[in-house]
Amino acid sequence: MHTGSGDIHVTMSAAAQGSDRPSFRRIADDQLAWLRRVLVAPEHMGKARAALADTGTVILDGAPGIGRTSAARVLLREYHQDAGVFHELLPEEEDLSREAQEFVGFGDRLLLDLSAADPARWAAAHARLPALRKAVHEQQAHLVVVMMNGGALDPDLQQYRVVIEGPCCGRAFRSHLRTHGLPAEEYLRSVPAVEGFLQQRPMREIADFADLVRRARDAAGPDDTFAEWCASALDARADRRKDVAALVARLRDSPQRALLITVAMLPGAHADVIHETSQLLLRTAGSPPDELPLLQHKDLAERLAEISAVTGPTGHVRFTDLDYDTAVRTHFWDHMPALRNTLGTWTLSSVGLSGPHITRSLRDGLVAQLAGQYLRTGHGEGLASLAEKWASTDTSQARHEAAVQALTCGLEDPLHGRFFRGRVYQWCVQRELKRGFGLVLVQVCADVVAASHPDQAMLRLYYLACLDGDFAPLARQSLCDLVATSHRLRRRLLSRLALHGLSRPELYVFLRICDPEPLTDPYDDTRALVEEGDVQVSLTACWLAVLDGLPRTTWQPHAERWLHAATDKRRRGDVLLDLLVEAADRCDGRRGAAFAALYASARDAERTYPLGPTRAEVTTDLLLRKISAAQGLGPPTTPPHAAPARGTEP
């Protein structure tokens, strides 16, 4: 969770579908680990940590701006474990009145951030806290709630409340500088102007200022001091709108304005890139070519000096004043609105360029600058439409990456994230999607939405997996990877498949997620999914649809894995056989054929069982006895297997 002035955007290309593709879970954990390194613990953090360890729940209270949400995330990061996922509950997007167990899986880490809630939202969420806390306790999960400032708390919940106080602003500032790699001998020096600035500042402002100091250090000369870096950072906080407006008024020629915009959109880019992309912007805007002979043109150094920019020793271009690029971008976006579409076209053309200085980081940064202007001015729909257009009209890698980056910026924006999650949902339920855009949606769901909102990611990937498109196999794989991280998600997906009818694409989804290992492995040292009554109902319904709707050659490998597992798992393996037989028994009009197909599959599975056919033959004999019992030709072979409902004593 980045706390500087910019965003962290973690994206993966469509080609990155191999084993080195980072999972959403690693992305989420890396973000939380970064936050843990930079956070200075507020007062009473130890008390909050103890409450969370003892009860699984802590409710954080305190004044706005002291870092309550960051503290909540760090507390949850400390309870990272192999089981469960990080899940940020969203009362405005999720119906918390449903059974609490639907939101809480074994070992999950849940954040309920109500710091910005209004009284009505606080009251609604507060009413659900007892049930949610009970489910958290039963599932050995951990819940951190950030209270609305001034919200009332029931007496029964007061024992979980911890009031935290903000840390020393100077310590927080130095912690950020240390994380940014500044040496201690620099940031430990006293700078009176900085000490005055830091008095009673919100943690967000301190983080932003520390990032400005870091950027000032990066742009400074070798003899500049820490005090000079800080002075430059303080100057960068000044309002520069009048200065930029005056500069633009002086620059009447299109080439100079194009250069000004290019340096602002690509701060720190190599001079070769600045020259090429500024010429591209002139062509995109329809400016006529300069007819002067080449040797009469101003050189790049002279032109950069006219816009207060310089080329550094390594050939990279920056404005002489820190953060001047922000003011330039703001000016052109706000005062030349007719240029906005041109900037979108130019951005896409620029990310398609190649060369030794055009890197993935530079491309992502350019898209992020454009997206930042859309989001700053409240034009989320415009950014969403642009990303869709980019990915739908061309399948090039550059367009794919640009569209992913644009949507990532929207999804991670605190003010617009909800809109973009809803927009992604609307796209995913469409019946027709261009292949390129479908791949983009799969990636942002799997790598961005799932990092904090795995339930929403699961639903969106489910719809994509069921569409008829070239991206559907990747969606099914991403969906399978996601539910592999959480028994709760697998349970919810099985229930959705069983309750909403199974089309042929949904049958393929089921076959991808019905691996017997996660179904039979105990997830809390006692229970396995396959022993839960509601899961058994879902599995039976899904297998019934498979036996009825797909040829045996399609489902045979999956049934074979179930039969092998039945040989290995003993009691739980017996349940697997019962579910297969029950599904075949319910095949109206094809009951006998389904039984025959199951038996034939069992005979085939004997030859592929890793430990030899002898043990597998025992499973085949047991399956035959169960089939005979189902047909009324023999006694029952096993008692009922359903476990008690979740949340009750076994």
C-alpha cells in the first residue's frame, strides 16, 4: 500500500501466463509488507495487537489523519498464514445482511474500513458486527474495523475497541525517508523549516512530502545537501498555476508547447524519447511540419531551456523546478479541454514506440499520467471508455498493457475504485467481448481486483469464463487459481454453479475446480469441504449436469482423479464415490448408461493408479456395490456423510 504522492501499479502482460506470473495473493501481501516497513506504530498499537491476538477482532478508534487504516492493514499483515485471503469488506457494494459465513473463510484477514462512513452506513454496518465477529471467531480469522469518527459503539463491543493516537510526525517523516533509501546521516539532521512544516500534519501529507524530498534528492546535484532537498520540496508545494499560465502565454509556437507537454507527461525520460514523442504529438495534433532547413532549427538544449527544463548527465530530461510537471499537466488539461482526446491518441501511439530508452516503466508512467488527469477531474467514464477502445481495436502487446494500466489506475483510485469495479462487472456480463479486451479484463480481475476484493474478482472471472471467447480458457485458469487460495471461495463458486443452472461453459468451469485434493483436505484440522452438506448438494448437482451434458471422453480424466482420490482418502474417499453414484442415479432416462459409464471409468482408472491396480480394484468393487445399492440390488454401503452445518459443533 503505497503512501507516497503517486500510485503503485502492478500489471502483467497477456503473454505472462506462465509459472512466473505473480498471483494476486503475492501482490496483496507485497503491498501490505511495504506498508509495514514504512509505518511508524501509533500510540497503543501494542494494545490493538494484543486484542487482535486474543479475540481475533479489534475495533480501531482515533482522530482522522493519524493513520488508522494503515495501522489496520499492518495488523492484518502480521497474521499472514497459508490459509485464507485478505478481504476488504465493502458495505456499500456487498450485502452484509447475508449470513456472515459467506464473507469469512478459515484464516481470512478482513478489513472493514468505516472511517469515511456517514451515520447511516455506520449504523447499518454496526448492527452486523456481532454476527460478523462470531463468524470470525469460528473460522479462526482476524477482523480489524476502523470506526467512523465519533461513532457510537454498543457496550458488548466496547471490549474490542482500542483508541490509537498518531505517532510523532518527525519519526513518521524519517521512516519514509529511510524506506526511500536516504542515508541516516542526512535525514537525522535538523532543518528548522521542515520541523515547522511537520507540526500536526496528517500522515498522508507527511508521506507526500517525504516523497517530494526523495524526488528532490534524485534530481539534485552531487554537492546539494539535505537542507536543500527539503527546501526544494517545500517550494514544490507552492501554487504554480500563475507561473505555468504565464509560461504557456509566452510560448506561442506549437513545437514549444508540444515539448512542454511532452516533458510534463514523461518526466525523467531520455532526451531521445522526448524529441521523438514531441514530434509525434505535433503530428497527432495536426500541426504543419517546420519548413526551415534542418540546420536552422533550434537544438534541443536551447528549446528545453526556454521551458525551464534541462538534460542531466545521463541524458534524461527534467524541469528545473521540482514537481513543475504536475502544474503543467493540470494547466493544459484544465484550460485546453479540446486537447484531451488528442492526448489520449498520442499516449497510445507513444506506448507503441520502441527503442533502447522506451521501457515498460516509461510506458506505464505515461498512461498513469493521462489516467491521473481523467481521475482528478472526475471523468472516470472517459478513462474507462478509453481503455476499452484501446484494447478492442488492436491486439498488440502495447495496447494490451496500456489498457491494463489505465484500468489499474482507476481500480486503485480511492475515489473512483467503486465505479471502476462496477464498470468491470458490466463488461464481464456482456455476451460479446473483443478478444483483446477480454484478456485485459481477465488480467485486471485476477491481478488487481482480487488483491483486496477476491469475492468480486471471483464473480467477474466466473462470467468471463462462461463467455464464448478466446479469453475464456485464461479466465477459467485464473478462476481456478483464485479459488485455490480459499475454501470459502471454492464453496461459493460451487454453490453458484449448482444454483444458477449449468450451461456447457459452466460445466467446463466446474471440471476445472472439482479437483478432489482441496475438497478432501481438512481446512481447519477437522473438516473438509466434501463433508459439508451444502457442498455435497452442489457437487452432486454439478456432476449430474456433467454426466447428462458432456461426453465421457471429456469428463473421464476428472472422474479418474476422483476415483484415485477415493482409493487414497479412505473415509472422505468413500464420500466422493457416494456423490458420483448419487449424481448418476439422478440422470433421468439415462440412469443405467450413467452407472455403466462410471463403472467403465473406474476400470480405466485402475490402470493409471500410481501405486498399481490392486488397491484401485478395491475402489472399483466398492463403487459397484454402491451402484447396486442405488439400483435396489444390494444393502446400503455407508451411512450418511454430511457434516454439521458450518458454525455448529460436530
